[in-house]
Amino acid sequence: MVLAAACIDDTPTALVEPGLETPVEPQFHETFDPSILIMRSPVRMTSTRNGWLLVSDYHRRVILRVDPATLLADQAFSVDGKPAAVGLWGERIFVGNTTTHTIDVFGARGQWRYSFGAGAVEHPTDLAVARERRLVFVVDGRQGVVKIFDARGNLQYTIKELWKPTGIALDETRQEVLVSDYGNLSYGERASVKIFSYTGTLITTISGKMGMMGNRFSRPQGLAVDGNGHIFVVDALSGEVLVLDRETGATVETLGEFGLDPGQLLMPTDVVIGSRGVVFVTSYKTARIERFLSGAVAPRPRCGFEEDKEFEGDDDEFEEEDLHEKSDDDDDEFEEEDSDEESDDDCDEHEGSVTPRRLRHRR
């Protein structure tokens, strides 16, 4: 049975129609508590018209506006719950709230406007906006589907044929929906990137690893596409971003590597392609954003990982419920690999000039 979307907005026409057509650069209210600008658990992000990054910080329960040059947040607004998905449409900021199980919509100043999806969405881990179609594609990691809503919050249809979907991207030129899926090895279904038409017809599947076969990825998260037929896939387990050929599915190059240092990624969760081919990646475990450009890493100008007593013991909730990162086969392996934390002494050596790491090209 298809669930109907529950729109909390009492006057949807007045709230939804204005502000969708004209892009507006977000400018949040002044932040009175500077501590919330210190990134703790970056998950998803999107870019604005002027190239700023909007980043969801899961444990701080805020949406951060991040300067693409410094990779530091200068503004933020609070979310009444733990945010994962984030998307921008005109002057509206769409946020997947994993606590209230809704899509919360905020104005360009960070003020709450309305919410939808109550009763229809259980765990909105990622979303994407098809502006021309006036649709919002929402990944529900718990139900294992992608649900498509109109701008008013009315459920239109559902994309199935998925196991454990995590991330999403739209190719508006091809009119395609790309979804990362952890799969289910118990049923012989390996991790994959599945490509659907806008109407939900499965077009093709790019499979990840099963043993020694397939592409390198096994825990695909965020996705992005460029104008050259490439798909960027974040692998949360290996700490890499794989660049795949859209037609063949072959890996043509990788960005980043597993680790704590600048240019390295520890449980990356999302990727955004900025202007001039600059690639931004959220690194959840090191609490920072990495930037790659012109075949080299541009390191973060300051150490982004620091202890915060307020959030001790909270990390596992996001990892298990939102990222589906564990399976029966690799619980111990992943726990052991990503349990190391950066010490305070490491911060000093990260500051200043760091020799960029070149991208590794696949032949």
C-alpha cells in the first residue's frame, strides 16, 4: 500500500509557490553561539548559486554555511532533530530530519517554513531536487526506497528495486536518477549504483565488489555527476571517491585515501562538484571537508577534528542506522579500521603547507 504524504503546512500554496523559481543566496541569522560553527559530524551537503556549501551536521543538529575557500563555517541554523539530507531549491532549503522522520523546509534566512512526509518517510538519509520537474527525490534508508514528492509535499510515486539505498544524485541532462545501494550479500546482491529514469524505470546497474570481482566500492554513499559522463561515488569504507565512466562502469580515477591526514578520508559520506571541477568531500570521522582540485589535494587550513564531550558515545547511532555501514561479514573489520581518533598533537602538523597528493589514475 502506498502511503500518502502528510503535509504539516496549513497553507501550502502561500508557502510553497513563491521562492522556488529564483535562486536566493542563503544568509542565515547571526550565530550567537560560535561553538556550533565548529564542525563535528558532517554528513550531506549541497552548493549554492555562489558556490558556498550547505552542510548538515548530524550531532550538532545544525545546517552550516561553509566557505569553499577556507572550508570553515561562518553561519548556521538549528534543526529540531538530527539532520542528514540537505538540498536547495530557489530560496528553500530542504532538510531530511531523521529524528522527526520528515522533510523540513527552511527559508533562505534559516527560518522554518513547513514540513512534509510525516507518516510516509521513516529515515530520510539523502535527497535531490529536480527543479524542472518540480519534484523532490527522498532516499528512505529504512524502507529501502526512494520517494518522490512535489513541492507541496504530496507523495507522487516510489522507486523500488533497492536493498539499502543511501545516497542520490540527479543527472538533469539525461533525466536520470542515480542511487547508491549497499545491497545484501546474504542474497547475493552486491553494493551498487543503480540508474533509473525519472519515472522509476531501472536503466542499468554498476556493481561494486563481491570478493575480488567488480569495482572497488563496497559501502557507496554520496553521489555526483559531471558534464563529462562521469559518476563520482563516495565509498565510506575504503575512504575514497571513485570516478566511474557512466557508459562502461569502469573506474577511471580515485580521489583521496583512507586515513586521518589532510587529503585523506575517514568514513566519507558525500561529494559535491563545485565550479571549475573542484570536488568537495565530507569526511565524517575526521569532522572536516576535504577539497580536491586540478589533480591535487588542497588541504584544510586548520585541523577540523577535535574532542567534544557533549557528543561522546553518539557516533554509533548514525553509523548503524543512517549509513547501513555494517554487515555480518565485516563488523569487526570496519570497527577496527575506523576506531582510531586523531590526537591533539596531530593538529599542529596539519596546519600550514602540506604537499598535495596526486590523484591515482586507473588504466
